[in-house]
Amino acid sequence: MLSRRIPELDRPNAWTLALEAARAAGRAPADLTVSDPVRAGLGGLDAAGRAALASAAVARHDPDPRGQPEARAAIAAELAAEGCTVDPGDLVLTASTSESYAHLFRALCDPGDVVLAAQPGYPLFEPLARLEGVVLGHWRLAWDGRWHVDEGALDAAFEAHRGRVRALLVVQAAAPTGACLDAREREAIVARCAAHGCALVSDEVFRPFPRPGHGPLPTFLGESRVPTVVLDGLSKRCGVPQLKLGWMALSGPPYMGGFHGVSPASQLLGVWPTSVRRELVEDRIEVRVLHTLESP
Ligand SMILES: Cc1ncc(COP(=O)(O)O)c(C=O)c1O
């Protein structure tokens, strides 16, 4: 009855069954798989953040296919404060990073086309790709005391899907491994995208959280040699998963004008969210929440 794009809902795994049994027996084991910072007592909106969300501007409807210009300008200003130059005109707002992936897969791929991602890697790629009729191909990360890109495995993955790869996905810093690309690996990634004529999609939702003792993680923002989309959003920056604002920063060679066709495509489908308000970002609730996270 349902399409093959809908992931099969398997029976709960052994761990889930054990947890349910423990809870049914009145025990409350510590659940170390909780990944919601608010539930873990680490994030949340303070009164000022909640007040920003209650602004009268919420009632206004000013549709713009890329999201409100004021919000895009505020995000560009936030990125500039981190040393990254992004033109607000190259930003497209979405309701979440997951939604960004869905739009991108649809914009870049025809059904059956391939996006490549590292393994081990972010588990949601599989259902996100499948829902859009896209095939997820893998290349294996190598481990020798740290995770790194195995260029041979990457080339083999391109070869296995010759002519069908539309995007190479990287997550910086990677979930769940924490792997970070070094300069040589970033060059290898860009070279493969250029050689195979595919887009580079860099998920940088964890970039603002450098490892202790290290500087800010490098970014693909502004990469001009290949069509590039950098994904980011508030849910990780603020530690508030329900704060739904994601953004895509587009860059690349001038000839990729058509790639900015993400936006006309979205106009056609009417899919971009238009209710994102500038107060949300301008009031810098994300900064306040991060302060909350940092305070003892
Ligand atoms: C690497 C990575 N990208 C994207 C997301 C999804 O973020 P959002 O809440 O903006 O959909 C997650 C969520 O855990 C993530 O770990």
C-alpha cells in the first residue's frame, strides 16, 4: 500500500525491547542515547528567547522563496562574525537541515541517481535519500588511530556508480565518529567533485563546536571551484532541536548559475518556508543559549 520510498518499520531492536521492559518494571535506567540537549538539561530557551519567538512580526506573512531577506542578512552577519564571508543572496532558509537535504536531493538528482557519503556516518542519510528516490552510495572511512578519508575507497565508490553520482556529502565534524577533514582531505574531496562533475554538500551543523584546544573547524563556505552547498542551522548552534531554522549557503563557479536554480525550483513547488522571522536571529538567541550552555 505504501510506496517503496517509505522505510520499512522493522520490529523494535533488542536494546529498545530491553529498555521498554525495564521501564515497564518500574526501573528508570539512565539512557545514554538521549541526543536532545534540552532533555539532557544542557540547552533550552530562556525567557528572552521565548519572548523573541512571541514577537508581533510572527503574524506577518512576507513570502520570499529563499526566506526573509532580513533573516538571511542576520545569518550572514553571524557568519561574518566567525570570519566567513557569505552574501545573503546566496543563502536559502529551510525549516531544518533535514529539510535542506530533502530539497537538495530533489533539486540535484533524478530518481535513481546517487549521492555518496562516508561510512560510518550520519544514519539519517539513508531514509532521507530513499524518501526522495535517491540511492545512497558509501565509501569507507579508514581508521588508523584517527578517522581519515581513504582516497582509494572514494574513487572506488565513484567507479561503482559511474555517471550517476550527483553529490558528495561530507559532515564536518562528522556524526557519529567526530572525524574532521584535514587540508589534504578537503582538497581530495573538491578534486573528486570537479573530476566527476558533482556537487559538494557539506553539513557543518557541528562546525561551531571545535574540539578543546583546537581552533574553529575549517569550512567549505565560499568554495568556488565546484558547486557547493554548506548546510547549517539553529538546532545545534542553540542546543534546541525544536528551533526550526536551517540554511543552505550556495557557492561555486560562475557557470553554475543553473545550480542556483534550487530557488526557482522551490518557487515552482512552493516548498521553502517563509515564516522565518528576523527577530529570531537578530536577537541572537543562539548566542544567549550558548552562554547558558557554557555557564556552570
Ligand atoms: C550531522 C547532522 N546533520 C543534520 C542534522 C539535523 O539537524 P536539524 O535539526 O536541523 O534537522 C543532525 C541531527 O542530529 C545531524 O546530526
